[in-house]
Amino acid sequence: KVLADNPNSAYANYALGRYSLLTNRIKRARHHLKRALELNPNFQPCVVLYSKLLIARGKVNKAVELIDRARIEHPNDCDLLYALAQANLARVRNILKPKAKEIIFLTACLIATH
């Protein structure tokens, strides 16, 4: 009802996107969160939530771009900094994942030699 009355409301789209995520309607959530950001690109709660969705979908670079744009207006926002840390952690995991067996083997070799 709220979105029908206010289709150009970033907050209404964000709220419906958030609700859609909570009810596991990912495609619908993505649509409404993207719409909210089209209406207000620096809407901080939406940037944080949408970046988490992007990270979960493996689109870490897009998430970082989104966060970096929002940090221009909100440079010291704790939630944005935390989202950026999550994105960077996902990057590290993506780098290390293919190397996991090598890392375990090398660690075992180091332990065995001492």
C-alpha cells in the first residue's frame, strides 16, 4: 500500500526490499533495493543492505564500488566501513579458496619439520 501510494519513495522501496529479503524473496528484494538506490544513491541503510546482498551473490567488486560512492558523502559511517570490511574479507576468501589445499599442505610441512 505504501509503495503503491509512493512509487518514487526511496524509503518505501528500501522497506519492501528489506521485507522481501527477510521473507527470502531475493529477486524481489534486489529489485526494490536497486530502485531505492536509483532514487537516492547515497541512502546509507540501503547501500549497506544491498552491498551485503551483492557480496552474498559473489559480486564483491560491485559492492565495493557502491560502498565507496556512499562513503564520499558519509566518510566515517560505521555501517559503511563495516560493509567495506565484509567486502574485503570476501575478496580475501575468494583469493585464498583455490589455494586452501596448498596452504594446508605447506602448514603441515612446517609443523612436521619443527
